[in-house]
Amino acid sequence: MQAKDFYEEIQESADFIKERFEIIPDIAIVLGTGLNKLVSRIEIIKELSYKLIPYFVPTTVESHPGKLILARWQSRHVILLSGRLHYYEGYSIQEVSYPIRVLKMLGIHQLWMTNASGTVNPDYQAGDLVFISDHINFHPENPLRGINDHRLGLRFPDMSEVYSKELLKKAERVCQQLGLPFRQVIYFGLQGPSLETPAEYRMIRLLGADIVGMSTVPEAIVAHQSGLKTLAASIVSNATPDNGQMHQTTIEDVIATIEKSSEKLFKVFESLLIEA
């Protein structure tokens, strides 16, 4: 039997989900580290473990459950990726971004991503909510590398607006209504999992970024090639020595900071859902 090509695998994954989800909404949300508390404030309609979905790979990070969730939030249906995949887990960059391909095949139109990030900009503190307007990709691979299938998107997509200016404007308006500061930042994507050295922090700052993390960029590239409108929000999980952080960073500290600060992000998303 001839092996399925990549497009057919994506189609099979999407068909499997469609058979089990009663509705496919317009919006999907990727939950980053420490942000799974969102599940407690929504109505879950159906859950699927990544382990059950054809061609998905399971998450291996404790803070990422690895579930695809159909839910009702603010009277809107949404799909949640409760737990994301990372290149540092040993997966290929195509496996990491595969769920985004499937979301596009399902008929999703908007992708809202969240993450935890460190800051290299002394103007930002741990717990700040920021929105990504652009990124610098330092992953060792690009998810579009390989033989191109025109059914998935352009071979050479223009990258001048990966993160939707329209959605950023809406987020800015919502933040103003909620009395929250609106900050746009440049995200620097590294493969991890080791955190950055002081010299690397200085390099990242010199190259023009504000925050740094180990996710989001591969997914954003694939989402953009696929034609999805993308919004990416980050909660700063740790500060820099330039603004007073002198102790070592642990994953427990990161998760605690994100959980403590997640409420404002959820409020922004709830307001966005009302007007979406």
C-alpha cells in the first residue's frame, strides 16, 4: 500500500476530529505554559487526547496536558489546544506545527496563541501582559522546509504581517476598555530547553527583541502560510538582571507567575470573543 502524503495525513486527522466534534468554530486558541486554568472557566463540550488523533504526537511536558477541546466560552464555540508541542521535546518542526495544519483543514479562520516568555527589555516586569507584533526566528529549522505542497500554501510566503494588525487593533481597544496597558513586542524564538545565558540575553536585546521563548514561532509561520489570522499574547514570566531579577529562574517560578497573572489575559480574550 502506498504511504499517505502529508496532505492526506492532515485530512485524515481533520476528518477524525470532525466526526467527534458537533461543531467547528471559527476560532482556535493555543494555551501556553501555566494557562490551562482557563479550562475551569469554560463549558467543555468534548475532549480528545492528542494520543487518539491520527498523526498527532503526545505532549511530554507536565504543564501541557495535550488535549484538543471543543468548548463554549462567552456564548461562543472555540477549540482549545490545551498543551502545545515544542521542538525541544525532540519532535521535528513539522510535528510541532502539525496541529495548526489540521486546524486550517477543519475550517478555523483565526488562531489565538498564548505563551510564557522571559523579557530582555528592562521596561517589562514579570507578570506583564504583552502582544506580539513581530518575531525573530532562531529555531534551527523552518516548518516550511521540504517539498512544497501548493495545497498548503505558498512556497515563499510574505512575512511582513504574520500577526494580524486588525486583531492587534482590537486587542488594543479591549485593553483600553479594561484599563490595562497595551504593549506590542518583538518575540525572539529559540529552541530551548535551556534558558538563556546573560550573554544571550544581551545578544537578543541587541538584535531588537523584547521577549524570548521556545514556542509560537513555528506555529505562527505555518498559520500565516495557511492564511489564518493570528493573534499572539504573552505573559512575561521572569524579568532580567537589568530590572532587578538576581535569582535563578525555575519552571515552578514561571508557572506560578503565569497563573497569578492569567486573569487579565482571559478577560481580554473574553472581550474579544464578544465582539469577534
